[in-house]
Amino acid sequence: MTEKKEEAPQEESSTFVRPPKKKDWRTISIRIGVIAGVTVLVCLFVFRPMVINGESMMPTYSSRGFTFAFLPYFKLYAPQRHQIVILKHAGFNTFLLKRVLAFSGETVEMRNGVLYVNGKALDEPYVKNGCDWNMSRREVPRGKIFVLGDNRSMPMHNHMGGMIDQSRLAGVPIW
Amino acid sequence: MDGLHLSRQKWFALVAVILATAAAVWFFYFRTDDTTAVKKRLREAVEFAEKQPKGSGLNLQGAGAAHALGEFFSTKTDVSISGESRGQTYTLSAETRAQVVSSYFMLRPLLTSLSVSLDEIRVEFLNDDHEAASVNCSAMATGMTQNGDFFREGRLISAEMIYEEGEWRFRSLRADPVVSFD
């Protein structure tokens, strides 16, 4: 009985220091594979990492930054006015970060940098750089939304904004 | 050798099975279906439209590219490419293959480089004979003008292609900005 009691701790310590057996490596590899696969799927279809490059959303987003896009958002919710959204530009690797300002059927107009939606001036506290943009009144066509960036310090023709197909809404930034 | 001594009917059956298997393999693995052919043709057209930054200074290369690009268009076509440049909206349009060639020949020297990537390609055939197809995709054009201005533009392409003279050719082509004020 005494001999057996002495042997027990020796076995325990030896299991701690021994190198992994073949079976353990297989288990570890499978686990790593599963974790990597799940991570890739989550990054592709749920939380997609995005590098922000450009000044059109300053000062809300700096010209260089990083965020994750929550992709299933617009399968669950409709876009809201003033909401910052991520839009498919062309392909699956370039996206636009913009703010939704008007919806299909509404009229938009800009007078001396002030945006009018359905004839009423829109309060946009996030726009810090004033501008003198002018755009005649026009209706947002069916199936489209009207988006702009927060930085309007550049000439209007240098700003990528305006009407875009609602189907190009890809998701929302999570911060 | 005794094992190969088959009756005539069995030989016929064996040959029929081999031929059927070969036909099935060809059909499922090697045959290019019409959708693939249209997509391939579209990508080939883009390759001719692109311009490498280290191109020859001579415009001979441009002439060759323009002529080759023209072959992707039907003799009577309808091309409309609109956009904005320096505050001005413009529309490039062509109604014949010759106009496509000359328009591209004039446009090409204004660019130092041009590369185009196509994505989200959707092909729908307009009839059962698969002789006409509607093609939609998004295109990202990046490049540099001779003034040194870098550009990066996303366009939505909508085209109609027809099978003519043994090739898929554009009967119409529109390239509109993904996002625009109009």
C-alpha cells in the first residue's frame, strides 16, 4: 500500500513534462483548424475588418483608421437617417463609409452648404467644416438612398456622394 | 487472353459505356458553358482596355489596342459611359464599332495607366438559344492621368451581348458611377 502511494505523484509529474503524443498533435491541429475556419467565416460574413482610408468622413473618422463592419445589420434593420453605413463600392474589397441622409421618394437640395430634405433644412451637427455647395432640388429615385460624407470642405465635385442603390448597403461600422 | 474473349454484343456494350463516360467527363469538366464564355469574353475585353504604366511611347500600341477592343463590339452598338471630371459631367458615346475604336484611341493617350477589375458578374440569357445575354457587374477602374492625377472610380456596368460572327460582342454597354449626385 505504501509503495503504491509513493508511485502515484511520480506518474502525475511525468505526464506534465512528457512531449505531446501523436494523438495530441492531431487534436491540437484540428482545434486550430476549427478556430481558424470559424474566424475566417466570422470575418467574411459577420464582422469584417476594414481599414479606413480617406478624409471624406472627417472629423467623425480620421483619414487612417480601423473598424469592423457588422455585415448582417441590414438583413435585420432598415437604414436610418443620419446613420453611418458601409456601402459596396465595386467588388468585394472596396467599400464606402458614408452617412444616410435621404430616402427614395424624398427631395434633396443644397443651398450654400445646407442640405434640405423635402424642403426642410437638415440639422447636421457632425459637419464641422462648412461648405458652399449648391445642388438643385431633385428626387431620390426609387430603390436609391442619398448619402454624403461628413467632411465637405472640398469642392462638391471632388466629394464621392449622392444617390446610390439601396442594395449596395453592406453593413454598419461597429465603432 | 481468355478474359478478353467477349461476345460481339458485349464489345458493343463496353465501347458504348466508354464513349458515354468520355462524353459525360467532357460535358461536365471540359465543355465551356455559355455563361463562362460570356464572362471570359468580358474579361478579355477589359484586358485590351487596360493600359500598363510602362507602355511604349509610340501610339502604335494604342492603335493596336483600340482595334482589338473594337472587335469586342458589334458593328452597330450603343455605348454610353458617363462620369464627372473636374466638375464637368461628361458622356462618352459610340454607335458603331468604328466610333468605339476612335474614341478609345483618343482617350488612351490621356492616361498613363489604367487597370480595371470586374466583380459581381451576373449573366442572364435573353432567349432559349443563348444568342443574346444581359450582363451586369461592378467595375473598379484605377489609374493615372497624364497630369499625374490618380483616380479610382467604381462603375456599374450593364451590357447586352450577342453571339455574332462566332464571338460574343457588345450590342450595348453602359457604365454609370456607383454613386453620383444625379
